[in-house]
Amino acid sequence: MKRIKSIGILILITAFCCMYPVYTEDSVPKVYVNGEPITFSENEPMLINNRTMIPLREMFYIFRFDVSYHDDTRTIYLRNDEMKAFFRIGDLRFFIEQDNTIRYRDLDVAPVLQDSRTYIPLRAIAEVMGAEVKWDSETASVLITLK
């Protein structure tokens, strides 16, 4: 009886060891905008606390923002014809100026510096732009639909 229990436990342990998630914090999320895959020119997106973070400079290619970063204040500025957004490295709040009104929004994950690159949360800025954002866990992909 003891031997059967030991074999059963061994089988369970083996089964759990063979299981793995579809994506991990180390995997690179794929990003699609209106069904088209986005190819990142330098650095790939990454996951932090289950949030897709993309390299700051890639914002221009996706949303046509003018992008700048001020190292002395660690502030990120995004601007297009419709709005301005201001992020600060490590800050869970960002500011949006649109139609002569400034408002703030909270983030789940603050912008970060990694390997001398600035990463910001993709969902936050996409939603500000009025885009629909969905996560496909089977393919570890962010699906963005611009309106």
C-alpha cells in the first residue's frame, strides 16, 4: 500500500513538472494593431507584472506620437495633434492634456528603465488613444484595434 502511494505521488510530481504556462514573464509578447503584426526596430516588448511594456521610441510607429525623454527629470513626453501625455519613470500616475484639459490616470505598472531603454505600459496609452485592447493568452499577444 505504501509503495502504491509513493508511485502515485511520483506520478503527480512528474505530471506537474511537465506542465508549463503558455507564456512567462520572460516571454516576448507579440503586438498586433488592426490585425497587422508590429515589428519592433530595436528592443522587443516585455512583460512586467502581466503588463506589456513597450520601448518608448516604438510609440511613434504605433500611434504617431512625437516622443521625447528628459533625463534630468526622468520624464517622458508624448505628443500628437490630438493630445499630450507625460509619464515619469517609476511613477504610477501619468498626465494627459487634451482639449485644453489636463487630467491624470493611474497605471498598474510604472514606466521603467531597462538596459538604457525606457519602457511604458502599452495598454494605458492605447486606451487613452481610444483604442480597444485585448490580451490573447494562448498566443501571448496584445491585439489593438484603433478607432
